[in-house]
Amino acid sequence: MRVKISYSVDLEDVPKHVAKLLSEAKQCLMDSSSSLATVLVDLEDNKGALEIVESLHNLRQKLFSVDTTLSDVGEILVGYEGTLLNQKLSQIPEDPQEEEESDE
């Protein structure tokens, strides 16, 4: 069972945390590639079908984990960019001329 958790980090640390998540996903993909190579060898060596099916199931679970991580990273980055945009917009001084024109 998968659950969502959340925690807070300083805004400037978000890229570092995202990089860590992506690095973990990359490692999992590399492990998955090795697992797939092992499945191919097992198939060539005429290992039992049930053993191969179990290996494929484990591989699919790893790939699902990577997919979930990539989805989470995407959501984090969208929120991060939104926060940066809001910060920039809040720093833009209001144009007093525009306010006068709208009052007329």
C-alpha cells in the first residue's frame, strides 16, 4: 500500500531534494535494467516459467516505483515554479498611473 507523505523544506533547498529523488529513480532504473538482463538470461537458460514471472513481477514493481517518483517530482516542480512566480509577482510595484486611470 502506498501513502502520500509531506514535509517542508526551505524554498532554496527544493532543487536539491528533487535532484536526490531523481538520483534515486535513476538508480532504480539501472537496477531494473540489470534485473531485465537477468530475466533474459534466465529465459535463455530455460529457467522455470514461474520463476521468470516472479522476476517480471518484481521488475514491474520497481518500474511502478520509478513512475510514482517521477510523478511526485513533477508535482513538486509545478508547485515550486508556482511559488517562485508568486514571489516575483508580489515584488512588482503597482503602477499608480494605472490606478488613477481606472478611477476616472
